[in-house]
Amino acid sequence: MKLQIYTKILSSLFKSLGAIKANVKERRPLPKDDVSEDDPIAEENEKVIVNKPTEQEFVWHDLKNVPRTKERGESKGDRDWKNITGITIHQTACQFGNNPQRVLNVPVHGVTLSDGSIVLLHKPTDYMYHAGALNKTDIGIELSCNVPGVEGVAETFWLPKKYKHLKGEERLARASLPTEKQLEATKRLIKYYVDEVAENGGKIKYIHAHRQSSKSRVADPGEQIWKAVGEWAVEELGLDPHYGWTKGGLPLPDVWTGKANGVRYSSKYDGRLKK
Ligand SMILES: [Zn+2]
């Protein structure tokens, strides 16, 4: 997996190098021997090379206008920009791989994949069934991965029933954790939606976990994702996570938020922090 990511970064770096070379030629046609190390234009482009790859690492796939192949992937109606007030974070609880087409029927607005790809599936104004009572107000983002509710705790790791016999390390071995790049891509997608809603006259004020609107989705999106992405949105974007609050689900547990709010993870696992 890591090798693939590095290969991708390298190939995009070479692509951008190629693009910059072509650009230099266009701007100032020079005989080959005239291009020296201390050429001011080459120097200026050096800086571009440093900045470019980070932008190009994240590939955005716009599938908003691609017809769905299953009904569950279709929008259930429209809503006004003014009614969009939050973003709900999810984990898919299965690994879709890096082909954007494979998430086409996931009923949510945007998805991030392991290689850091960002897939746009629906407009924020499309009404999607992704988070029960939060469907009305929230944009849904899924991270394609399968991660335990609490890091390293096998009992908090959801797997299909056929894996019921797997315990401890054997169970955890089936996890497919989000990559660093995917977590970074998810932050970009959150920021993108905050900006897009603002540009259209609305305002995103809240960041939620699917857990908050579903008693059965205890581990959705899980400690690792919430810490990296949810708490980031609280700190960096000033979004309100509604600590202690639910809309038909369970409140954000202390073990995710790092705050002593007196909220257990579940009846099986405590994880409360001392005040
Ligand atoms: Zn979910």
C-alpha cells in the first residue's frame, strides 16, 4: 500500500516537472546549452516544484453526474442551502479499494479512498439517506476503511457475523485502517464543503459522528478517524461537535474526544476519562 502511494507521488512529481519544463519552453525558447542551474526562471520554477506535488497528490473525482447503478445510491430529493448546517463523518466498515467507480452507490455526498482520492458523489443540496435524523441537515462523508471503535480494542471492532469467532489480535488483523493521506484528504473535503455552503448563502456550524444519530453505529466513524478529523474540525474550523448531545444515537465518547465529559464508549467498554 505504502509503495503504491510513493509511486503515485513520484509519478505526479515527474508529471509536474514535465509540465514545468514545457512551460519554460513556451515562455522563453532557449537553446539547450543556455539553460543553466542559476537561471532565474528555473529558480522560480524550483519553488513551484516544491509546492506542486502536495496539490497534485490529492486527486478529485467528480462523479456527481454519473448515473447510479443501484437505487440506494440515488438522491432522495432536494434541500435548500440554508438548511445545510452540519457534516457527518462515517466509516464504510469495509474496504472499497482505490477505484472511485466502486463507491458510486454509497448513499453519501463525498468519499475518501485509501490512496487519498476524493470522490464527489452528490451536490450538498441532494438529500441522502446516510445518517437517520441527521439526513435533513448534514452532508455525509464516508472514509473507505474498516476501523475499530476504539484503537486496539478487538471487542469494539465490527466485522460481518461470519467472523464472530475471531477474537483479540486475530480479529484486529482484519481491520483496514485509514491512511494518513486519506485523513488529510478528508480534512480537505470538509473544508471544501464548508466553503461551498458558505458561497451559496448557508453556514456549516456542526461536525457530527454517525454514532450520534444511530445506537447501532457505535463505532462509526471510530476513535482514530474522529480524533484526526472531527477534533481537527473543532480546533481548526471552529465547528461545534455537540458534545454530550445525540439525535437518536449515542454521544461522542471521552475516548474519542480526549475530553472528560463522562461519556462511556459502550456498555461493554468504558473508556471514560478522569476529570
Ligand atoms: Zn455511517
